[in-house]
Amino acid sequence: MQAADLETLVTLRMPFGKHKGVLLADLPENYLDWFARQGFPPGEIGRLLALMHEIQLNGLRPLLDPLRKR
């Protein structure tokens, strides 16, 4: 993980699926859990979804709030 990844989570929108258009940082917990069970997609989006899942699992979502205000 790099610092720029956290910025990306609050600016990049989900490009496909049920929650298309939702910021990655705002994806529902159950959706991230589903990806964790089924497998994250390949490439950059999968890596970012896995990172968001780890942030969610560890209760660190509030750490993204200051980045939203930029």
C-alpha cells in the first residue's frame, strides 16, 4: 500500500456491478465481504477493493475522512 492508494479510495468510483458509481470508500461492508469470499477481481481495482476490505475489517474507515475534504 502507498499513501496515494488512500487518496484513490476516496476519489475512484466503482466501475461495475450493483454499486457502480459509488466511491470505493463508500462501498457497503457486505459488498466488500462478498468480494473477499468470492475473490477480488484482477488488476488495480481488485487490489484497491482488497485494501478497502482490510480497512473496513480493522475499523479504520474514519481515517479516510480527512482525505475526503481535500
